[in-house]
Amino acid sequence: MQTPSGAAASPEVPGPNGALAVGGEVPTSSASQTPTPTATKRIRRTFIPDYQLPPIVGGLAPVITKIETKHPVVFLTIDDGNIKTPESIKLMAEYDYPSSLFLTRDTVADNPAFFKAFQAQGSLIENHTVTHNINMVRQWGYQQQLNDMVGMQEYAFQHYGRRPTLFRPPGGAYSNVMRKAVADAGMKAIVTWEAKANAGKMDYQVGNSLRPGDIVLMHFRAEFAADLAAFRAAQLAAGLEVVLLEDFLGVA
């Protein structure tokens, strides 16, 4: 069994997602209508991926901790779904960040529609199990793990119209039994991390700044704004652009 670690943050720095800003359309108005400003549209740079997702070998899904790339890109992932605030939607739209949302059914079931706003911004819903049992590697065998994954696969398809292609283990621990269950559930890879935005700061397993290809972990928590500000400061300081992990891996 292997377990990643890490955590993250620093003050917010204004500016778009490392890209050029382009003026949005000017809304029309009349004497009886108040103009409503449109969101600023930004140009995303298109990166031709220089990394290939390892295949499933021997029935075991690969484990991805970092993307080896020469492109100035970083990947934001947000877990669980416990705290649902309009502020988080607003900030992700303001910063123009696409993200991989590893959601847990039991934490989003009270308001699954909330996460459709992130989908509309370009994020994708991925699999973080039904129950979020952080001891599933130790406590459960293959079939229980598979059932928990498949349950979230179907829930995501029902509510978001797409079956996840990526899996994040609760707590980060995984095993070959889990890798087999992930592959058999129809997913392409297990995704862990080496950098984490947590408690308003950035934590790194390697080095002391973001590197090209880093996969960053965040959570839908009360400190979402502070964590996102910490990530943003680190992202801009490193000169990296936030791109969607699924796009880069070809599994969107």
C-alpha cells in the first residue's frame, strides 16, 4: 500500500489564469433594463500534450502522481464536496480555472445540482467513491471496493451525464487490489498528488514551489477561498497555466 502526503498556501495575487484577457461583449440596455455585465473571456493557450497516459497493464490501472511535461502547466483537483458555497463558484469563474472535481456521492447527495455550475465553467466530475472510507484499502476486499467505485460511476452519469475516467482514493492510499477495481470499474487511472492547498497555505512533498506538471489537491471546505488564493499565488509566481488534467491525458 502506498500513501501520498502533502498540503498548501500564500496570499492572493490578482490577475487571470496566466492567460491574456480579452474584453467581453458590451451588454445592451434600454430605459427599462439595467445592463448586466458579461464574464470576461480569456484566451487559453493550447498545449500539445508531451505526456502519454500509461495503459492498463495486467488488469491494473496506472497511478499518476505528477505529469512529466516541459509545458508550463499545472493541474487543479478539488475533492469531496462537503461545503457548497456560491463564493466557490464565483471564484473559479473569476479566475477561469478548469478543475477535476473528485466528488463523493454521500457528500454531494444533498445538492448534486450545485456542481453543474463548475461543469458549465469547464470542470469535470471524477470518482472519489460513494462513502469516502479512508480505510477501504485495509478494510475492504476487491468486491467492496469495486462496488463503492461503480456506485459513484453510475451516480455521476445520472447527475452529470458522464462516467468518470479518473479515480482518487480517499486518503490517497492505494494497492494493486484497488488498481484492479479501478480498471474493472471502467476508469483509466488513479490520480494522487505532490502539492496541496490546505488551511490557507501551500504544502509540497517535493521542493518549495509549484513545478510544471504538478497535480494540486484542494477540498470543498470552509477555507476554500483562502486555499484557492494560496494556490493562485503559487501558480502565478511559478508562471504556470491551469489546464484541465483530463484534456492533457486525453480522457475528457
